Amino acid sequence: MLLTIDVGNTHTVLGLFDGDDIVEHWRISTDARRTADELAVLLQGLMGMHPLLGDELGDGIDGIAICATVPSVLHELREVTRRYYGDVPAVLVEPGVKTGVPILTDNPKEVGADRIINAVAAVDLYGGPAIVVDFGTATTFDAVSARGEYVGGVIAPGIEISVEALGVRGAQLRKIEVARPRSVIGKNTVEAMQSGIIYGFAGQVDGVVNRMARELADDPDDVTVIATGGLAPMVLGESSVIDEHEPWLTLVGLRLVYERNVSRL
């Protein structure tokens, strides 16, 4: 089986693939202070519960694919693969790794690995042109051309960041649960904040995607819009532009990149 690990700024998502099918997944908090040994213990605890894997760390794992937006965590995971999975082929997404997606930006090295991996999966699943909207710590919008090229994107503050900012900077406001309110017009402070977050972000997505689509294709209707990320379900029902929801888009992209690189290891 293939273990895929997507390290984000707030959460780390792990997926277990049996061939092309994801058979298990986990979401944990990202902690830049965790050492390689602590990460190994955490992995053993999670995977030890799966019936298709053995009791020992590494049993049943045939390959590992990792991408990370937190350099310190990537460093520790590199040590995990060396110490605890020494005989297992591992692909860590970084400059030099073959993805199959040309990066047409001013400085390709500054594009987050997860955004490139999302583009890889989008091209494989839907072709181009496409826009991937990833609802994570930041809300990112990534554009893929009709030729399958990564051509750039947009970065906006994420939903959780916005909620926290309101709670910190608003004297009479507080941190709230991100949930759909009873109506757009809030009847109390909590519902008013929830409405602003949910419908405000839905409007942001529609506005940004429509502008991107007009630049990306002669006919904007040809652009497939794919939503992913842990908070995507909060906006799906309110946005008018999202065509597909792929919660494990990054993990699928990691599987594809692993397959394209494992023969070179």
C-alpha cells in the first residue's frame, strides 16, 4: 500500500492507497515542534488500527509520498522515512521531482508543493483548463491551462484565519463555530458573523473564479472548477461556480507523482 502525507500549515492529512483507491485517511494537527521519533509513534498509532496493515511500523507499506508547506516538518518526515521506512521507496515533493505539470510562473520554486500536486490531480481527473480552489489555512485558487500547465493563482486569507481575526480584533466579537446560519440576515451576533463568513467567502469564490476563468479560456464555461480542502463543504452549497468536490485531491496528486518517480529511485 502507498502512504501519502500532505502537511499543511494547520492540518496534516494522511491517506492510504490500495492501487488507485484510497482505503483509509486521517487528519491531525500540524505541529512544527514534533520530532521524527514523535511522528513515527503517531504514524504507528494511526496505522496500527487498520486491519490491512501489520502491528509493526512499516508493515504493509510499499511506498510513501510526501508534500509539505512547513519546512521543519518536511525535514523530520525525511528522517522518519530514513530511520523507520528505510527499505520503502519514498518520494518527497521538492524541486527536481517529476510532476508532469510545467510551472509557468516567474519563480517556480516559490509555488507551494501542495498547489502543484493539486494541479497534477486536476489535470489527471478533469484535464484543462481548470481552477482548483483549496480551502485551507489560506484559500488558494490555482489555474491550469488547456495544455495542463500550471499558470499561476490567487492567495486569500482562509476561513479560520478570518474567524480568528474577527475574534481578536473585534472588542465585542468572539471566536465562533463556522456553521451555516438560519438566514443570511443574522438575528444575533453569532449568526451575523457566521453569515458574513459563509456567504462572504462564497461570494469571494464566485468573484475570483469568474475573473480567473475569463483570463484562462476563451469560453469561461470550458473551465472546470474543483473544490478541495477541509472547509470546502461549508461553501459548496452557496457557491455557484464549483463544478466538482474532490476532498482527497492532494492525496490523489501525491499518488500520481509517486508513480511517476518511483521507477527513478
